[in-house]
Amino acid sequence: MAKVLAALRNHWKKSTFGACLLGWGGHWLYGKHCDNLLRRAACQEAQAFGNQLIPATMPLKKATVFLNPAACKGKAGNLFEKNAAPILHLSGLDVTVVKTDYEGQAKKLLELMENTDLIIIAGGDGTVQEVITGLLRRADEAAFSKIPIGFIPLGKTCTLSHTLYPESTNQVRHITNATLAILKGETVPLDVLEIKGEKERPVFAVSGLRWGSYRDAGVKVSKYWYLGPLKTKAAHFFSTFKGWPQKHQAALMYLGPTERPPEEPEEKPSRPPLYVRLYRRLRLYWSPPKEFSQEVTLEDWEELKLSTVELSIATRNKQLDLTRTEDFMDICIEAESVSKGQFVHRGSQKMHDPHMCPEGSRCIQASRCILQLPEGTEGCFGIDNEEYEAMPVEVKLLPRKLRFFCDPGMKEQMLQAAVQ
């Protein structure tokens, strides 16, 4: 023992390095063991769904998974196979996995998709945006938009996961919880933005649209990877050298919020008896309803000229209120007068909350808006964190257009918050 202690003392640098390496290895192995326990518990819970008896005449539910293997720097395929695929296959669903090979392929595949009971998106914000755009571009979108959608967060940015699932620092737990939420069947309605240019087909978004200097600087953060934790501040700091102040000028027309109609029941009422239907038809024949002349009223558009450092148009999906009586989207027009220090500081905040509306900004609630840009305007829009060429667009709110699966606990919290 004395020789061992003497050797450790004489070679204390190697001993310290070995102890650190051994401790890190033990911690890594323990983390892998905990992840395996999480996967096993999730598979056991999924197997309980798969063991449920169903009538022999009832077909298995079909689930179509749109997987983007390139998400999360190419790790999404492996994450899906290890954490989500076993749960889906044990649940008793008839699962079809469609892997996308290039950007924009999901839009084309959705237009050709046949009937399915569930749509599952496995990827990030870009995959979600492609799938819902392809879905809502279909000629029969009215029927297909009623199909419930599941979201398995596998991408670098997964904005919807903060609304649908509890926060978790463990990636395996986050993915397994999201997959199990699909099996539990609780859904919430989400708003969608229809963004239509002058020539191209419309694009749809569940988060929103951004146009301005913060967005332009944010897409360049990865170029400064060698600066480590300072890369975000560096990207915004160096962007101030291009010209200051950075103003974006446009004309905005908008309509105010609309009253929310009552939600339609999920189950259709049973067909009335024959004598009731005959009575209704005879009553309509002998006393038809009176036709009232409806005066056509011009839509009350508000118009303003704006000069801003950034403009954002966002849905209310992040602050989901299931009991609100009005439907609207939030338009945030940030003040153009901002110092370079404030720009760098707010830029770091916007990396975590892209649609935050800082103090001093003008906030507008609208159900529809038209954004007119000056001729020769360059730059890009950020639509659900995907780049699109900046052009004049019309943005229309489609309230409660799609239903997404969510964690039952999250839905209960939303309902309790609305009551309070």
C-alpha cells in the first residue's frame, strides 16, 4: 500500500488525469444505464397499449411517420430508431416510416399520401413546416386537416415541443415522453398561419414569420463556432459593422381579431328517425325560411407605415389558451432606435425566444395582414426557422386548423391556467 501511495505521489499529474478520466467514464456509463432504464419503462408502457383487445373486424390504426434523418446534424435517424421506433411498434399501430432525402421532399410526399389515421412528424421545426405545408396544399385538405398529428422532437430547434410536452434536460426522456403522448390520445387545437406571396403557392407555419436584423444575425451564429459560448454575441456584434442603424421599411395593412365560433363536437350526432326527417322536410316545403338581404360591407383595414429593426408575426400557440373567445395573431413592430449594446443583448435573448416582443415595441392583434415591401428589398424571411426570399406577402390566420397530440398533464395545466 505504501508503494502505491508513493507512486501516486511521485506521478501526481498522471494520477490526477487518470482519476478524472475514470470519473468521467463512470459518469458516462451511468448516464447510458439510466437512458436504457428510461427506454425499458417506456416500452413496457407502450406494450400495455399493444396488449389491448380490439374486435376482429376492426383494422389496425395506420400511422405514417415522416422522418428527417438529416435533422440534429444527422443524428435524428439514430435517435428515432433507438428511442421512438420500439415504442410505436409495441403499441399495436400499423407504422409506415417515410424517410426524406432532400429539403422539400415532405411537401411532395404529403400531396401523394393516401388515407392514414395518424401523421407523425419526426424532426425539427423545418420538418413540421414542410409536412403541414404539404398537408394543407392538398385539394382535400378539409378532410386531411382533421387527422391528428404527433410530433417527435428530434431537430436542433423544436419550438412546438415547449407547448406540447413538459421541459426535460434529458433527450431520451423528452423523446420517449413525446412518443407516449401520441399513444395516450390527448390533443389540442393549434392555429396555423397561411403565408401567400404574389406568385408562389402558399406556405403554412405554426410558429410565425420573422423579418429583420436579429433574424439575419441569428442564422450566422454557427459560423462563429470556434468562439464557444461567445458565438451568439459575436454574430450580433459583427453584424453591426455592416451599417447602423439597421432599418427595415414596409407598409402594413391589417384586420383586427375575429370572434371565435363554438368548437364543433368531435362526434357527429346520430341521425334522427325517419318521421322526424319527413316532418322537417314538409315544414321547410310549406314555410320556407325567409331570405334576408345582406349588405356587403367593406372590410375595415387599418394601414400604417413602419420602420423597424425587426418585424415578427406569430401565432398564439406558445401561450395556448383553450378558452379564449377571440382569434388573432401577434404582430410585433420593434423600435428602430436601438443601441449596439442593446442589439447584442436582445439578440442573445431572441436565440431562446425568437418571437419575444421587447419593451418599447408596438404590438398589434390581427386576424389577417398584408405586408408590402419596397421595390428592390433584399434579405430573407424566417418562417418557422426556415429561410424564404423576402417579398410582399399576405398572412392569414387559420384558427384551430390542426390538432396535435400533447402530454395529458400539459393539457390539464392549460385548462387550469384558463380557469384561474
